[in-house]
Amino acid sequence: MTKYLRSEDGFTLVELLMVVAIMGLVVIGIYGLYLSMNRSTYQQEEVVEVQQNLRTAMNYIGRDIRMAGFMIPLSSTPIETASGDSITLNSATLSGRMAKIDAPFTCIDVTQDVTVKDPEMVDLFDENREDLKYVRIIRPANRTQPQNAIYTVANKDRTSRTLRLAGFSNSPPVQFAVGDLIVNVPSGSAFPLTIQYSLNGGDLVRISGGSEIVASYLTSLEFEYLRADGTAIQADPVPANQLEHIRAVRVTMTAETDPAKRAITGGIKSRTLTQVFRIRNQR
């Protein structure tokens, strides 16, 4: 009967070792593939982050260059100083929020209800927001202020198209006219506002009253100033008598990855972005 029994021999030690070795090679291969895919994902995320960093910085600079010269005094220029690595701009407002006065009035009280042209203009200001509650009034014809003051939005009424402004002086009373502009300004700011951009270390710094970091991990910042015919002004810095000839600014920035993340990807990722911004408010 014994010869009919099945063999019940097991795996030999050599066979087990061979299986373990093969499985080890498979696991190593899978883990290597995982690391490669993980590193590739991080690299793509870093590139996206660098590009987004550059776009954010360009959006800030582009907005301010386009607004340069808006309702500034006739004696000022849109660009106050211009060099290869920094720029200083002049503007009546940083946010671009403004409303046109639609009914004349004389400031006989400290607080006045001012009628503006459209209900949508009322929505641009907010007495409950620190960045939207302060305004100046500018006369477009000569780009001066009927009264050199910063007013506070105390209330607003969209239905009647009115902004209640506080801070008028009635000694002597001043006449405000149809077409005068109410423009949003920071509290305590000068007229016109100045906005400066420069690179400090790896930070793009924007100074207007206070200082703020717009973007980080930048390795270079270059400004090139263009005339109306598209040719570049070669002098650096641009002489004062040439500032009025600037019609556009070419901005070039290079940024790289956050140093804290380079250990994961094993290298530095760098991107460069160039854009040309035209000055819209040239006299």
C-alpha cells in the first residue's frame, strides 16, 4: 500500500532562499519605482509652485505699472525713479477703486452726503473695511484736490447713489463739482502715492507707506524701460529728464524652489518669466 501514497516532501532550504531573493528583488523594484514616481510628483509640484510665485509677483507689478500716472499732479511723472533693479511709481490710488461725483456740493458741514454716478460705484467702498474706507477727492481737469484731505466713508446708500463722507473742512467752504473723482487711498497716505519695487535678498519687496513681501525665492529682478517706438532707454538709472518718455516697462524675474524642499527632489528648479506692461495713464 505504501507505494500508492503521495510524496509529502516539502521545499528545500535552497528553494525557499531563492523565492525570498526573487521576492526581495520584486519589492526593491516596486519601491524604486515608487520613489521615482514620488520624486517626479514633487518636482512637478515645485515647478508649479515656482511658476505660481512668478505669476503672483508679475500680477502685483503689472497692476501698479498700469495704474502709474493715474490722476497724479501735472508736475509729477508716472515713474519717479527707474533703474535696472528697482522702480518707483506715482499714482492717486493703489486699488483702482473710484467713483465720479454726479451732483455739485459745497462742504458746509464736516460730514457730507455725496452723490455718485452709478450704484456700482457705491459698492466699491465700505465703511467696515480698513482698506476701503479712506478716500481723496481729485479734480481731473487739473489733477489737484479741491481740499487737501483724506475723508472717511461713514455710510453708503446704493439706492440713492450716495456716499456719506466725514472729514471735510468748512473754513473756508469749498465747492466740489460734477466729475470730481473719489478715489480709494490708504489711511494717512500722501498725494500722490508712491509704490516702490526692489529685490531684498530673495524677496520681492513692495513699499507704499508700509513694506510687504510680494514673493520669495527670487534670484533676479530686471526692469527695462521702453519709449513709444519700442526702443529701450539704455541709461541706468534713467535720467530725470528721460522719465517722461517711458511708455512701457519690460519686467524679467527668475525664481527657484524653496530651499527646504530641495532635499526631497534632489535639485534646484528655476523658472524665468518676462512681461511688458504699458503705462495707461500717460499725459
